[in-house]
Amino acid sequence: MSDKLHTTLKVQRGAAGEEPRFESFDVPFEDGASVLDALVWVRANQDASLAFRYSCFNANACKECMVRVDGKTEYACTARLQTGTVTVEPLAKKRLIRDLVSDIVPPKERLSGLEET
């Protein structure tokens, strides 16, 4: 990276049943940017395979981008990016699908147990 400020995004990677690993990505730092902005930048510029959810049509309403940022559960869209290293992990105690995507559907709303008629 150039002399401009940057952030190292340390992202947990892997799928259900795999040993989790961390990958680091250097992203440009912009004042006021969110962790979600950094994740989108990584996917667009460094690794298109990075899996995470977001559906921003009404700030803080969809709850799809919820992850752990430096050990704290936060919305990636409202968590402010800091310089230095920021660690991003999937939600704890939720079934992991891949990378930062976890099963956030409440158990009562899952269709997997219904039989087709």
C-alpha cells in the first residue's frame, strides 16, 4: 500500500466442518468508513470469494450484516473502521455457513423440517 492510511482487516475464513483460519487484507482507510465498506472493498478488489451478508436499504433495519468486530457483536454497516488491525469473525453460537455468513434464521422459521405436500 502507499503512504496513505490503511487498515488491516483480519477476517475469519472457512466453511462449516472446516478448521477456521484467518486471512489479512490491507484496505485503504477513509474517515467515517464502516467495516462493511471495507468488506465490500476486499470482495471487489482483492478476493471475490469472501462471503458475507448485507442488504442495506434502510440503515440498521435488516440485521443481515451482523458479525463480531474485535470480539464484539456489531452491525458491519454501523461499526466504524479504525486504523491498525480490525478482526472480523462470524457470529458466535450460530451455525456457520461460510466465512462471515452464519445461519441467522430463528429456529421456528426454518423450512428444513417441513415435508412437501
